[in-house]
Amino acid sequence: MVTPVVDKHTLEQNGRTPLVMVVDDDTAIQTLLCHFMKKIGWSYVTAMHGQEAIDLIPKCQPDVILMDAKMPVLDGFEACKRIKENPVTAHIQVLIITSLEDDESINHAYEVGASDYVPKPIHWVSLQNRVQFLYKMMVAERQLMLTAKVFENTTEGIVVTDSTACITNVNPSFEAITGYDRGSVLGQNISILQSGRHDRRFYGKMWQTLLTAGKWQGEVWNRRKNGEIYPQWVNISAIRTGDGQTESYVGVFTDLTRIKESEENLLYLSGHDALTELPNRLLFHDRLNQTLVESADSGSIVAVLIVDLDRFKVINDSMGHEVGDSLLCEVATRLRAICPAKATLARLGGDEFGIVLPNMTQNRDAALLAQEVLTRVAQPITISEVEFAVGASIGMTVYPLDGEKPSVLMRNAESAMYHAKQSGRNNFQFYRSELNTASLARILLESGLRNAVDRQEFLLFYQPQMELATGKLIGMEALIRWQHPEQGMVSPGEFIPLAEETGLVIPMGQWALKEACRQSKVWMDQTGVPLRISVNLSGIQFRLPDFTEMVMRTVGESGLPPHCLELELTESIAMGDVEETLEKLTILSRFGVLLAIDDFGTGFSSLSYLKKFPIDTLKIDQSFVRNCTRDPEDAAIIRAFINLAHSLNLEVIAEGVEHLEQLEFLAQESCDEIQGYFYGRPLSGDKFEMFMLDAFAKKAQPQTLL
């Protein structure tokens, strides 16, 4: 047997070691064949007859089969026939090796599908070359099949032309994209697809690039068979012969219609408000900038109006976002109807709208439009058979008088709008420079408030609550404070209304509840005394859908017994949506949390609701306590409140107790608890802890009044 020559290039064609199946019932021949194939770099499997080979093929998937013709069970001819008749195995190259050399046997081998015929005794060099040739053919066939599958199944359209740009072949995706069937375009010049949107210069450059570089890619607008013009991204390659002559062109293209539509939609969405379909703040700034550039050239005046709705937050919070959204859409429709054609109307965010009024000759033009806005917005709006009334506060700046940059004009318009709100709402104000200081301070305060929770700038102070009959400390009210890093301690009267207005009261309130429960549990573990801690709620916080779950989760995580937490609700919260309020209060009461009505008597009290709700405590507002010893009417009101509460088995706590005379009056009227400067101001955690420990050591004494 000769020494074989290994063709590594051939063996690497398929990216793996080729596999041969040797089928021969003569073990000596089988061994020689296996040894030879191993020498030329092949791996192998063996079979003793044709049926065994057929059974092994699915498991090992050979590339070539060396098949003896004469074998028991199933001979090589019949086995080859069955392999070739099966679509799954028909691609396998079968080489018949036999001592039969008559014409009939040779013809029979090729008839049953054998790729070649090798006589015995085996000429090993001939066998090596035949096997390697068959393997190359197999690799080439597989590549051709793969290319054909890609051509037929790719989602990109493919068109092949000759050197004169006449179409010679197209794939199914070409037909689907263009609407032309294959038969109708074969032999046609590729120019039948042209849309007319590109001039001769465009196509001239394309062909010049193809002739010199052999490749071109770019965006082309073509025409479908139905006449529709559409965009496509095209890659064209020139196929050249060995001597460099172009024999054909292949174009691969992608339909960009949906991508273009998506880009247009994204461009629209990025610049427009999804609810009202008005331009948003981003597009508003862009158009304002363009308007200022044009006005600088023409010397005209431009007005910027900021329109902020009055009372919208009350409606949105109490009636729900669906009603709020409908109201905003109606306001947008009304503003569209009155804005001049060249004006830009936008929704800047929330309930704030912006108007750019170009080409003015005098400030009076802006004032007339602002007055029309106020009139239209103030007209009642009916939603779901309910009539709502909102107003608007409008701030206005004028270019170039109040600024020459968009950012300056917008900032000054915001200042003027805040001034309009402070001036009673439902009015418009032009910008004046003295407004800037106050408005800027408010803006800075709001900006700081947004970061206060994350920066841990909030603190809780605690004011003692005393049992009047015994003078014992029985609880404390948690009061939130803001330690601003630059301004120091900010008054609650400044930041709490701002938090309510901006919605920041929600994260602020959640932090306060969590911290109050945590600190109370620490003190309970430290002293062994389960003091009650009272926490105030906002209306926005109470109306959250998951409010009850949030409270119960917070209490559970802290480990504080539920009955040690008292939630203080204002009358306005309690008298909102009665069914929803009753459901939430009932859930909390059954959980064990105590419930108190804060500032009782200052709202529109309803005794029927008071009887229905699971309330534990009434807190008498300090406005009644302040003059109870001098004003008979206040004394009578307090007396009535206490009697009412006790008749409903409710506890009563009086706020704002500062003097001994007030304390004695409340004791005489059987008030249960008191809270105020008489026993202590709101104290930081450390100072309250000292007060608490002292109170437990001896009966608490009132602090010296400041």
C-alpha cells in the first residue's frame, strides 16, 4: 500500500474532520480501508453489510460511504439504491468497491446512484484521489444548496443582472417587495423599477462608482408594480471574471418603508405630547428659538405666554386621572381654537401650556390673547355629566424687552405666572424684574425639596401628648422638619404646601411614616413602655390605591404593634369619597391602627360620617383652645366637641395648650389629653428621649413657656 498524500485544504473545507463509513464483510479489506482513510486524515465507522450501514447513517451522518458490492443480508447495490432514494440521505457520496468488473455490474452501480466505482484489487492512489474529489464535490454541493436556500429564503430582495443591467434572476423577496413576478422581469432592464425621484446625475454617480470600485450602497427610492414609491437600502456588487471583466451585477435591497414610518412616528412622538397631541416642551423651545432668529432679522416683537390652570390639581386628585386627562384635552382644544395660525401652542407638562406669539407690533396683542384665554378656559367643562370650572394664571414676557434668549424668556414668563397666582389667580401678568427674586427662590426651594428625601435632609420632631387626669406621657406627635444644607431649618409652612402642590408629599410622607414607626419601636424596646405615635396624612397620600397596603407593610417591617400607631386625618380627607374612605379606614382599624380626626371643627363636619367611620380620637384645633378662657363662644364649642366625642365613645385631645388657665378649663370639661407648649414644644429625637425618660422617672412637669 502506497503512502497517501494528505490534502489539508480539502479536509478544512467543511470546518471538521470528514467521516467515512466503510461497509465490507471482509474484515481484512475493512481494516485496510480504515487504516488508509485514517492516514489521509479521515475518521471512520464500519458496517458488515448494507442494512447495518443504513441503520448507522442517522447516528453518524458520514460524508462518504465506501461500499462493497457483494455482502450478506443486503448487498451494496441495493443498499446504495435505498440510501439515494431517501431524501434525508440522498446527498451522501457512495463509492462502490468490488471485484466485479463486467459492464453490467458497472452500469448497475451508477444506475443505483453510486458516485463512482473502484475495482478490486484497490489502487490506493486512485482511491485517495476519488475520495477527495467526491468530498470536494460534496462540500461544493452543500455550499450551492446553502446559497440557494439563502437566495430563496432571505427577507432581502435580490436581483441579478448581466453586464448591461438586464435582469437574469430574482428571488421571492424581490417579488414580494416590488410586486413584480419573476417571469415578467426576466430580460427587462433594471430601470423599470425607477421612481423618477432621482435625476440622471444620481444614477451617473452610482454607475461610475460601480465601474471603478465594483461596489455601491445607498438609499434609493423605487416604484412598485402598483405605482407606489418606496425607499430601499441597496447594496450592489459587480461580479467579475478572471481577467477583470464584469459579467453580472448582484443587488441586495431592504424595504425601508416601515423604518421610515417608524422614524417619522418617533420624530413626531419625541416632539409632541401623547395626551393632547400638542407640541411638547422640547419642540416648544425649538420653535421659540427659530421664532427669535426670524424676529431678530425682521425687527418684530415676540411674546411668550405660560398658562397654568387653577384648581386643576384638586380636580385631578379628587376625581381621578381620567377626568383630569379629559379636562386637559378640552382645554387644549379651546386654546387651539383661539391661537393665531402662526402662533405655537404647546403642553409644557402637567397642567401648564405655553404659547409663542410672533410678529407682534405692540404688547397689547399679547394682552388681548391672554384675556381671550382666560375667558375660554373659565367656561364650564362637562365631563361624564359633571360640570367643572377651572381658571388660569398667565405669565407673559416680551422679546427683546424681557430677554433675548429662550431660556431667559421662559424663566421670566414663569416668574410672571407665579405672580399671577399670588395675585388671586385667574388673571395675567407681564413680567417685571422685581418678580424674579421671589420666583427664583420658590424654584430653588422646589428643586431642593425634590432631592431632600434621597439626601436624608428630613428630620422628625416629636411633641409630647399628655393624659390630662394623671399628667402622664402617653404618646407623641411626629412632625416633619427640613434641614436644608444651605438655608438651614425650613419652615413647614413653606415646604409642606409646596410638597402638596408638586406631589412630593407622597415620598416625603412615606419616609415620615417609616421613620416614626422605626423610632417608636426603638423607644419601646428601650423603655418597655408602648407609647402611641401620631403621624399626619395628606389627602394625596390617603387617596393612593395602595395606601392601606403601604401602611400595614411599613408597620409590619418596623415591628411596632399596630395599636401604637395613630394616623391623623383632616376632615377634608375623611369627607372625600365616602365609600373609598370607609373601606380604607375599616381595613386600617381592623389591622389595629388608631385613627384620629385632626383639627376637628375647622372644616365642614358631618356627624353622620363621624358616626359611620371607625374613628378613635378627635383633636380639637388650637384656634378654639387659644381663646377658650376669654371667648364664651370658643368655650361653648369646645364643650360641645367633648360631649359629642364622649357620646360616641371617642377620645378627645386638645392642641395648642399653652397656659394653666386653658389646662384647668379643659380638665373641668373632662378633656382626655392635651398637647402644646404647656408641656413641651416639638423636640428633636435626642431631646424628646431625655424628656421621655424624665417623664417616666417622675410625673412630668410643664416646661417654662418661651
